[in-house]
Amino acid sequence: MTYSNNKLKNNTEFKNLKDEMAIELDAILNYWINRTVDNENGGFYGRIDGQNQLNAKSGKGAVLNARILWTFSSAYRILKEPEYLEMATRAKDYMINHFIDKEYGGIYWLLDYKGNPLETKKQIYAQSFAIYGLSEYYKVTKDKQALDCAIKLFELIEKYSFDNECGGYFEAYSKEWKLLEDLRLSKKDANEKKTMNTHLHVMEGYANLYRVWPDERLKAQLTKLIHTFTDKIIDTQTFSFKLFFNENWECKSNITSFGHDIEGSWLLLEAAEVLDNHDLIKKIKDIAVKMATQVANNGLDTDGGLVNEKKDGHIDYDKHWWPQAEAIVGFVNAWTISGDERFLKKAMAVWNFVTHKIIDTKNGEWYFRVNREGIPYLDEDKVGPWKCPYHNSRACIEIIERYQKNQEIQ
């Protein structure tokens, strides 16, 4: 990212946002340190409900463990707190000792609470998050075991999941790496062979791996992924993502996911910058601003929060925790590209909504979602297979780092 505008450097609102999110990052990390470590069975507990009741015998999800690994590795990278490295190492060790299939390779989807395989499918989404977390851990430790494991996962994805005919990646495989009939990440998803969501996070994982392992094949595949987004996944009329596709890239959905749109707007630019491809960076910057504009115009409610999605023309006004986090980063990203302070205002409005409606100020962490009146759904997880310290902690880390880079301008 190029930070060259002194109006960005000297912006008081941006500093206030950074200061407040730094405090929140500390609170999020402390919640996970104090409440989620499973000292009896190893690793981390699989579920704490919306009323902060622990289910110590809930299964342990691959995505949760990988995101804990990434979160505490990244937090240690910028804050150097030894306790964060301890948490990251615990997550790395548990992943390698329990989630890795020693016979066929790859990451199991779900373990029981004692660490035994419960669902042995190889969801490409989960392999990608393991790469993301292991690469981040390697950045701060130079642990060769972590890097070797990330590289092996990359090679497995390329061997089994990459579509050499039409491009892109198929979704899910059996323990033995046979393509499954039920490819879905969750019950709410369409059962299609290719999805925006998996491709977004393969790209994210590959970009992080390339930072520490600048391999030419990885570079080529990451470049293809970015072009898959620009050529097939982004609707160039609306500048939103199409979500579900068959193997030939025919769109099979009519849904706008505002959280994914704003998240993708900055992750695409990050991937292009990792490659240091100046023509691609220029192209993606233009796309990122257009996507952020689309989300600002269509996805924000009057209270400043980002609504969930639009399906068949109908808006779901619930506000989930993760789109709010991604909106803050995405709008700040658009502001730094364009210099248009309206984007910073949007980011500040979303943060204001988060502080008043999404953060559980009594018990800690963020509610899974609230309704349009701002009332939380207390039957949904604080900690779970999908409720992880990733989107919200990453938003805090991104704002801290972006502010620091602004201050380095001479």
C-alpha cells in the first residue's frame, strides 16, 4: 500500500480509531486466553454459547484452530507479548498432532473434544486457513515444521483440487481425496463445485505463504487466483461478488454478500501487492474502490452497521459480527487509495455501531449477530466452529499497522 497523503498521516479520526481498536484487540485476545484453553484434553474448547456457557465436550473445528493460530501469531508479530506466542504455539502443535491426516495428508474438518477425528473430509477452505495460520506462525518463529506443513498443504490443494481444464478449485474431498457429492461448507450454502468463499481464502492463504516462501509455482497460482476474481467472480456491472458456480463457472446464485464484498476488496489488493505486480495493483485498486462504493451505497443501514446480505432482491438486515470487522478495514483501505474521506466516515460509523451493539461489554468478545433493533441472538456462539478470533482481531491489527505505516511517511 502506498501512503503518500499527509492528510492521511495527520488525521485525528484515524488515530482515534487506531487507539480504540488497539484497546479492543487486547480485550479480544484476553478473552480467548482466559476462556478457551482446554487444559484437560489439549488445544482449545470447541464451543462457548452466546450466554458465555462453556460446552467442554463440543467438537473442535479445523477452521477455529487455524484462525486461533493465525490470530495469536499475528498479534505476537506486532505486539511481542510472550503469552500470544504461547497461544500460537499451542494452536500449531495441536494442528500438527491432531488435525493433520498422517496417512493421506491434509487437515480433518472436525475432531471430537478429545482430539480424535470426527469428520474426516478435506474441505479446501480448511486447508487454506491452515496454510494461512502456519505461514503467519513461520513469520514470527522461523519454525521449519510449520513452513513444511504449509507447503505440503499447498501441494495437496494443487494436486487434487485445482481444475486444470476450467481453472479454479473444487470444494471438498473425502479422507482419501475423492471429490465429494456434498461439497457445502455449511447447510446454508449451495451445493456447487466452486464458490467465491473458498477461492477468496485460498488466495488469502497463498498470499501469506508467498511472503515466506516465494516459490514460482505458488506465484503463478496466486496470479491465476486474482485473475479468476477479476474475470469470473466479480460482477463488473455491480462490482459485487457472484457466490456459487458449477465447474464451468456458470453462476448458480442470486445473492449479494456485503461482508464478503468489502472483505474481498482489500484482500485482493493485498494479494496483488504481495506479488509486487504494479499493473495488477493499479487494476485492483480501481476495483477495490468501486467495490467499497457499492457496499457503502447498498449495504449500510441507517445505524451505521453493515447488513448481512441481499437475496432475490430482499435484504437481510441482521448484522453479523464479521462483516462489521471487514467493513472497517475495507473502507479504510478505500480511503487510503482514493483520499476520499467519506470512506473513513463510513469506517468510523461502523466502528461506532460495533462498540454500541456488537461488543459484549459485560462478558467480552463480540456477539455473533444482532437484529435490526440491535438485540443480540444469545443462542448463537461466542466461540464455535465459525466464531473465531480472526475477523475482529484482524481488523484491529490491520488498523494498527496501517496507522503505523502512515506515520512512517517522511
